[in-house]
Amino acid sequence: MSVATTASAGRIAWGKLLGGAAQAMRSGERVLGPLLDVLIRWSLAQMFFVSAVLKLADWDRALDLARYEYPVTWLDPVTAAWLGVGVEFAGSVLLAAGLGARVAALALAALSLVIQFEYRALDAHLFWVALLAWIAVRGAGPFSLDRMLAPGLAQSALPLARFAAKVLERFTKVAVPMHQLLLRSWIGLAVGCIAVGAASASIVVPAGSAAPFAGQVAIVLVAMLVAGFGTRIAAVVLAGGILTSAVASEMTTGTAACWFAAFALLAVHGPGPIAVDAVLLRWLARRFPQVEGKPAFALDGLPHVVIVGAGFGGIACAVRLARTPVRITLIDRQNYHLFQPLLYQVATTALSPGDIAIPIRSVFREQFNARVLLGEVSGVDTQRREVVVGDQRVAYDYLVLATGAAHSYFGRDEWAPFAPGLKRVEDATEVRRRILTAFERAEAAEDEATRDEHLTFLVVGGGPTGVELAGAIAELARFGMTGEFRRIDPARARVVLVQAGPRILPTFPEVLSARTNAALAKLGVEVLTDSRVERIDATGVMVSGRRIASRTVLWAAGVVASPAARWLGAKQDAAGRLEVGADLLVPGFDNAFALGDTALSKGWHGGPVPGLAPAAKQGGAYVASVIRARVLGKRAPQPFRYRHLGSLATIGRKAAVADFGFVRLSGAAAWWLWGAIHVGFLVGVRNRVSVLFDWFWSYLTFSGATRLITGGEAAKGYR
């Protein structure tokens, strides 16, 4: 389909570049602006507060200064002393808290002007006025009590509250651009005084400390600053020059800090609308809407990409298509993206479900060409090119199947009620309920045999999930419940890990498997290798002819792909995965792709691509590049090649294994690396911060984040 009616490939590329630069500037202002505001407020507040405290500590000296050193001709010395100290003390406290910050800044600015004109003229005093004026016209910023209270005050029953809020808002819109213009002009005038040799001729501009800007390069940069042309770049370079001058002792630390703050304001917040930069930005925005964050193209008539599944692969594909002229519909039966590798931590009370999940719509809030549809896909009409979602049909031009996998009991689905797996949030909360309930029922049991059955936890499957789950249960029992029960000792719980093969972690090097085995043994986990599960019922498991009594059996032994292959009527392997070509296209279809756990790709040096999060993300990005090349009429990318980033598994506190091929780690180093990588893969800043806090708290206190027993009775057959 041609895109001539929307935008040329070259125009889109330029728009992407300029839009990215504009977005970077907006992001920089959004992130650095509040931090800079706080830094300026607190620095000024500390300076005035210390001055007030010193005067109060030696009041006689303060009165003498008011009478003889810097008398204010139009005020009584005692009144002047009390007024000055009062403004310094109250203004600094309010400024630091960001409460009534505009009024406090105005009062302190007036005091600074009195000091400048009635006592001693210093460039630092002028900078105090300039910086305090910025706070007075713009407000204290997001990290302040003013900003927190503003919405409630504006909607309150206080007289004239709403009117005052509107007046203040309009004042800010007018005053902030004027301050930015005046600040630039004021700096330019100071440097101009240096250039013409009039450094001491004025007490209203900081010409006395502008000597470092006498060089030709600095003068050009200041001229750019005054004109508002390349303002942010010029301000950053000049701020760097100030730091150099301070290090070389060409300028006092206090004065250098003032100059640096002024340049930092212009670098972060820009020159304002009265500047050449603003004119250029408006001109570019008319030609490239992306500059203002607007869509680069209209969606009507564009190719429709339907992505089924909002896992790592589906989200990666949709995100990579953000600037491609296509319409995207992302379909998932859940309204959240789940980080499955940490589900076991929800199951063992270390994390709560909200820590490892994020609403899908929040991920695509700002991606204009992406639509999220909540629903369960029941089939695909390949003839009509439609995805069936309940009683709705969604037409597609390109179909991307990233539907993940479910538990596989190898034909013994009757075991499912007795041995839940870990693939969904509901699975994790059910496992958590069973684990915690087991301890409660052991506490209530009257006979030793029943108590032992409840305190025996059996995990089937010695891969990373099984190892992590067994280790976490053992840690919970040994450390997480100390002193909480009266009739049982949770540390006596028996944790058994059953593996059908000759060793656990079979995809890892043998030496790491052995270290994992030793680490599990140290935690008290029994590892049974070369052991096959023959039967599971409500009270135990038959393992290679030996019965192990256990009321809590957990499944981590195998997965089966979603029914995507049946939807297409395409070839699949024994695990239900769609066999795909080198471009991740399903054979026999020119517009249907499969990736992640849904696909059987030979893109790993001719071998199957593993079902890991990095593999799914790489597959999603690759499919997006193929679709983009087709839509824009470009050359198709090279065949998909999976780049293995390594394998990791955690065993417990300070215990993990990592295999990167060229280097193998175990112990504390691998544990820290495992944590950092898993936090990095989480979607959403809130999730990352929350998980870090919960892990840190659990690490120090040995307590879980969510030890709640929720949900109904156990599934049929469990008691």
C-alpha cells in the first residue's frame, strides 16, 4: 500500500529525528526542571536561614550593623533589624517547604535589593534577585506544598479561591516568558559591559564577575543566548565554562554557583517564546508535526497491524511500529502486561501482583497509532483476514501472533487441580494461598502424619522456574515465619524438587547445575534427579515408584503453546508451536507472523530459539522491522538471528547462577546481576522502584511483602 498520500519515507525519517530531539528536550525539562527548582529554592533558603540564625544568636551585633554598617535611611534601625531577620527567617522556611513560595520569594528579593542598594553592591545579590524572581513568577515547582495544595484550594469554598487561581495562572503565562527574555538580556548586558570596558559602571548587572566571558567564543555564545538561538546548547557550554573558571579560581564559589544556576535555568527551561528558537520551532512544527508531539500521519487508509498478545514480544513489536505509518490494534484477554519471570516471587509472598504487572493502556498512552482491545481471541478467518474476538471481527493487513504458552501436563491434564503451574497472576495468588494455607493447616493438625503432609512442598520440574520456586519456599519457611506459630516450626518444612532428567538446570553448564544443587541443599531442599512423576492426587505424588505424601504440589515441568496454530490451520510441533520461516512468517501466509513462545524458530545458530523474554522482545522488534520495510517499500531485513544474552536463575539470598557463554558466575555476584537485569526488564518506573523497595525490605527483615491468604476454597481434589 502506498504512503504517498500521507508522507514520504524521507519526510517521516526527518520528522522522526526532529521529533525525537524535541521530545528529548521536553523530557529533559520535565525531569530536570523540578530538580533544578528544588536545588535553587533550597540553596537560597539555606543561605537566608543561616543569616537569620546568626543574627538572632548575636542580636546586639545585629543591631549595631543596622545602625552603623548598613543603615536603611527610611527605617528605624531596630525596626529594620527585626524586619530583615523576620523576612530572612520566615521567607527561608516557606521557600524551602514551597508553601506560599511566590510571596516568600518576593519578600526575599525585596530584601536583596535593599542590601544591594543600601549596603553593599555585589553581583551575588543581583543573582539572588534574578533567581527569586524566577520562583515568584513561575512558582515553586512540582516538589512543593504549593503544587500539592493548589488543586484542592482552587476547588475549595474559600472566598475568591478559584478567581485567584485563574489570575495567578494568567500571570504566570505572561510573566515567565518576560523573565526568560529579561534574564537573557541581563546576562548579555553584563558581558557587553566587559566588552566595552565598563565593568564597574553599573550596579544593576553582574558585570564585575563577567570577566570569564571576555573571550571571543564566550561572547558569541552569549550573543546566541541573548538572541535565543541554539539557547540550550549555548547555555550548557557556558555552564561548563563556569565550572572550569571556578576550578581555576578565576571566580569565587558563590558567584560561580549563581552564574551556573542562571545558565542552568536557560538550558533546562529554554529561552521562552520570545526567541529565535521559538520561531524556528514553530516553522518546523508546521512541516513536521512530530516536533510538537503530534501524529506524523493520518491513520485513515493505512495498513492495519493486529497483534494478538501483550507479552514481551507483542509490546516490543507495537512500540517499534510507533513511527511507522500503520494502524495497530493490540489484543489481549488481560488488561495488563505481566512479567512472568517474577511470578514465583508473588507466589512465595516476596512481591505483590501489582509490582510485576502494568496496565497495557498506560504503556501506549502516548502512542497515537496504537489501540488496545480487551478480549479473548477464539479464531482467525484467514480467507477474510479477520481475527475473531468474541462476537467481534477485527480485519487485518498484517497479523502478529504473540500469544505465549500455558502449562503442559504431558497428556495428564487430570493432575492440574492438584498441581497448579505459574503462568498468570491468578496462578501465583492461588499458589500463594496454598502455600500459606498449608502452614495454617499444619498448625491446626492434631496428628503428626497430617502435619507432615501439610509441611511437605513438592515442586515438579528442575528448570529455572522450579529451582527458583523451591528455593523461595525454603527461604520463606526457614526465615520468613520465625516465631509466628506455636505448635509447628516452619523451618522443619520439607521442600522436594523433582527432575526427570539427570540434573537440574539442564540448559546451563554442568558446573553451574552442580553449584545450584549444592546451594539448594544448603537451604534444605531435597533434589531428586532421574525421577519421574507417575501420579498426583490430593494427598501426594508417586515418584518413580515411591510415594511422597504432600498436600502442596506445584508444577514447573513443561509448557504448551497457545492454540494459534489451530487458528491458522498451520504446521506445529509437539508443543503446539507454529513453525515459522527465517523472517518469522508462518509458511503458507504472506502476512501472518508468530514469535516468542508461540513460534518454533530456528534463528539461534540453526537451533530452536528459547522461550525467554529477551528472545520474545528481539522477535517482536524484528517483525516490526519486516512490516516497516514492506509498508515503506524498503529492502527486507536479514533473516532473524537470536542474540543470546545469557541465562540466569536465582536460588535464594545471595545465591544465583549466570551463564553468558564467555563468563559464568555463581553466588552473590550472580544474585546481584540477576536482580539488576530483572528489574531492568520490568515495564514502568513505578514497578521498578516498588520491586527494589520490597526486595530491600525483605532482604533486611526476612519478611514477605504480601502474606495474605485470598481466594476461595482450593480447586477440586485439594484438601
